[in-house]
Amino acid sequence: MRAFYKTVAIVTVFSVCEKFLGFLYRIFLSRTIGAEGIGLYQVALSVFALLFTVCCSGTPITVSRLMTKYKAQNQNARVHKIITAGLLLTLIIAVPVCIFFMVFAQSLGFLFADDRCIKIFRVVMPGLIFTSVYAVLRGVFWGDKDFLPYSIIELLEEVCMIIAGVILISFASDVYDGAFRAGVAVLISYIFSFTLATAVFFIRKNKLKNPASEFKPLITSALPITAMRTANSLANSLISIILPLRLISAGLTQAQAMSDFGAAIGQAMPLLFTPTSLISSFTLVLVPEISENYYKSKHIDLKKDVEKAIRFTVFLTCLFIPTFTVCGSEIGILVFGGHACGTYLSVSAFMMLFMSLSSITTSMLNSMGMENKTLIYYIISEVFMLLSVLLLPKFCGIYALIIGYAFIYGVTTILNLILINKSCAVKPKYIKFTTHAVLLCIPTIILGLMLEKILISPLGIFTTFMIVTVLMFIFHAALLLGTGLININFLKSKLKRKPLKKTAVF
């Protein structure tokens, strides 16, 4: 168990550094190319993300899961075969897709809400092959529980993109040129991470073997995941086309529509994904454990892992909800220099709980071989999302997007949790913890709103944000400790490095 937490800590440190650097880079983009430039950049990358999803999204996690399964069943000879099958299958799909869209991109303007996005898309497109192969190599690292190389490469990829982006965008002539140069930086980072991961793959003495016998299990398992993530990327691409058009039909100009879209998708949503991003390192380490316990029928261990994952997710997310609800406007102004992003943050703060739970429960179910069910659940929720974007913009503008996301993550979370309960022989317990943790956010938010109203005029935005955030955090922590949701003895034992007989924290 100590090794588990040590691994989580290492991955989390690298992940936090990576996300923080990405956060700073997004601030740089917002202040250099603005919401409109980010909108163009985001639309181009959403189409690219769709193609990436089609090429390999289900393959990495399937390679990782099957590696874990084969090792648990002592079928080590199949491990190198499944790795080779994953790499070869990805190349078979990615290469022709890349060539086709590079050649015919100019004729595919209907994929973009703005024709200016085509050039940005084309410059990023060669990276499809590099990043698809790298994604499979990531899956190999996960399957080997070799998380340090993965973490380092991810961080260095982010650093590479930021350095290239800052240098290139500094010489941009206008908003569009800046968005194009940001696309060039993405391509450079993809080539860099592919090169580094390939070198590490062979340094770690991985081998390529005849994959013929592994294509069928690979495709069978990867197809539902790929279909689900393709549906997600396709929906995002459709949204990037439909939503600006629906906003224009509601009375906005094209520039206003792209600006609102950029503020919501390019600025607010990445911040709302902060808890999910932090939890990803915990998920990354825990999912192979869940998969191993599931296939070895270790029901008690599986129950504990599920409880630990859900409770930790709820706990961490509830630390962010009060701050985003109360200080959304301050965050928007301080980070991006505008009110719009902050307003979206405040309205959407509670949605972060469903975003985080949806992510971790989907990963758990996929690791237990239930990809078909998670695909069906996602399709159901996506229908509500598309209906929201189609029907609601004329009534509530860009908030139609937020309502749609609430449907996606809310419906998916509920259905996933029901399936997890059915799949575990020993039922996990998390409802009481979740309910109490969410309810404790309410008094913290009330305190924060009162403090903000009192302090904003005399102290200004930055000072108010710092004081209110710190006081809310202290108050919320006191509530968690006072109600027993956090075990103070557990925390003391960890600080003293002495194991407890009963380790009840989440």
C-alpha cells in the first residue's frame, strides 16, 4: 500500500507540474490571440481530436488492460504480441487517414465553423501519426506499471509545446496568425514526445513479436472504447460547428459567436477539468490494480479500490467547488482578463463533481472489460447534449453548452455507478460519504459569498480572491474534520510514517 501511495504521489507531482504549465500557456494564449484566436485554434483541434480518437483512442487502454490480464494469468508470452498488435493496428489506420485529410482538407470546409481553421488543421495533421503511436506506447508503460517514464515524457511534451508556442506566437502578425503558430507548436511537441517515447520503449528492452493471434482480442476490446471516444470527439466537432451557427442565428455576429465559444470551451472548460486532471494520476495508478483484482476475483480488494477511488474523487472535487462558485468572476478577470469565463465557472462549479466521477467510473468499468456498456451509456447522454446545443441557444445563448455538458456527465455518472454496484460481488459503500461531502460545500459557499461581498470594494479583486479562498479552504477543512469525513488519526500516521491497523480515510 505504501508503494501505491508513493507511486500516486510521484505521478501527481509530474501531473500537477504539467497541468500548471499548460494553465500558464493558456493564459499566454488568451492574452496574445484572445478568445477569438482560441476559438479558431479550438475548432481546428477538435476536428484533429476526432481523427485521433478514430485512429487509436481505445487501443492504449486495451493494450494496458490485456497486458495486465495476461500477466495475472501467467501468459507472459502474449504480452509482447499484444504490444506489437497495438502499434501495427494504429499505424494501419493513422497513416491513410493522415494522407487523406492532408490532401483533401481544402475541400472539407464543412467540418469547420470558420474557413480560417483549415490551415491550422492542416499544419497539425502530420502529428496524427506521431501522437497515435505515442499513445500506444503510453499504454505499454501503464501495463508495465512503469509510470515514471510516462510522467516525465508527458511533462517534457508540455514544456516543448510551450517553448515552441511562446517563441512562434511572439512573432505573430494578427490573431489568426497566432492561432496558426500555436498549431505549429502542437505539431513540434507531438514529434518530440514520439521520439522520446520510442527511445525509452526500446531502452526498457521491450520487443516486437508476431501479433497475428492478438488482433482479434485487441479489436474486440478496443472497438467499444474507440466508438465511445469517437462519439465524444464527433460530438465536440459537431458542437464546434453547430453552436457558433446557432449563436449567430440567435443574433450574434460571427466574431461574437467565436468569442463566446472560445471563452466557454477554451477558457472555462479547461479550468472546470482541474479536479479531473488532478485525479487522473490517481486513476492512472489505481486502474491496473482494479483490473488485476477483478480478473483474479479478489472481491474484497476490488471493493476497497472502488471505494477509495470514488471517495477520493468526491473529496478532491469538493475542495474546488466552493472556490469556483464564489470566486469565478475573480478567476476569470485575474487569469483571462474577462468576466465571461468567470461567469461560466461560477454557474458550472457543481458540474465538476459529475465530470470527475464520470471520468473515473468509466475508467474503472473499462478496466473490468465493460466497454460495451460504457459506450451505450455515453451515447444516451450525448443525445441530450446535442439536443441542448440545437434547441437552447436562442433561449440561453452559450449556456446551452453548459446545460448539455451537465446532461453528459450527470447521466453517465449515474449509470456507471449503478453498473459498478452490480459488477462488484461485495458492494462498495460511498453514498453516505458523497452526500455529506457535497452538503458541506453549501455552508462554505455561503461564507464565501458573504466575505466576497464585504471585501471586494475595499480590497479589490486579487486580495479578495486570496483571502476568501484561504478562509473557505480552512473552514471547509474544519467541517470535514469535524464531521469525521477525514480521519485525523490517519493523517497523523502518514505524517509520522507509521502504518495504522485501520486505515480509514476515504
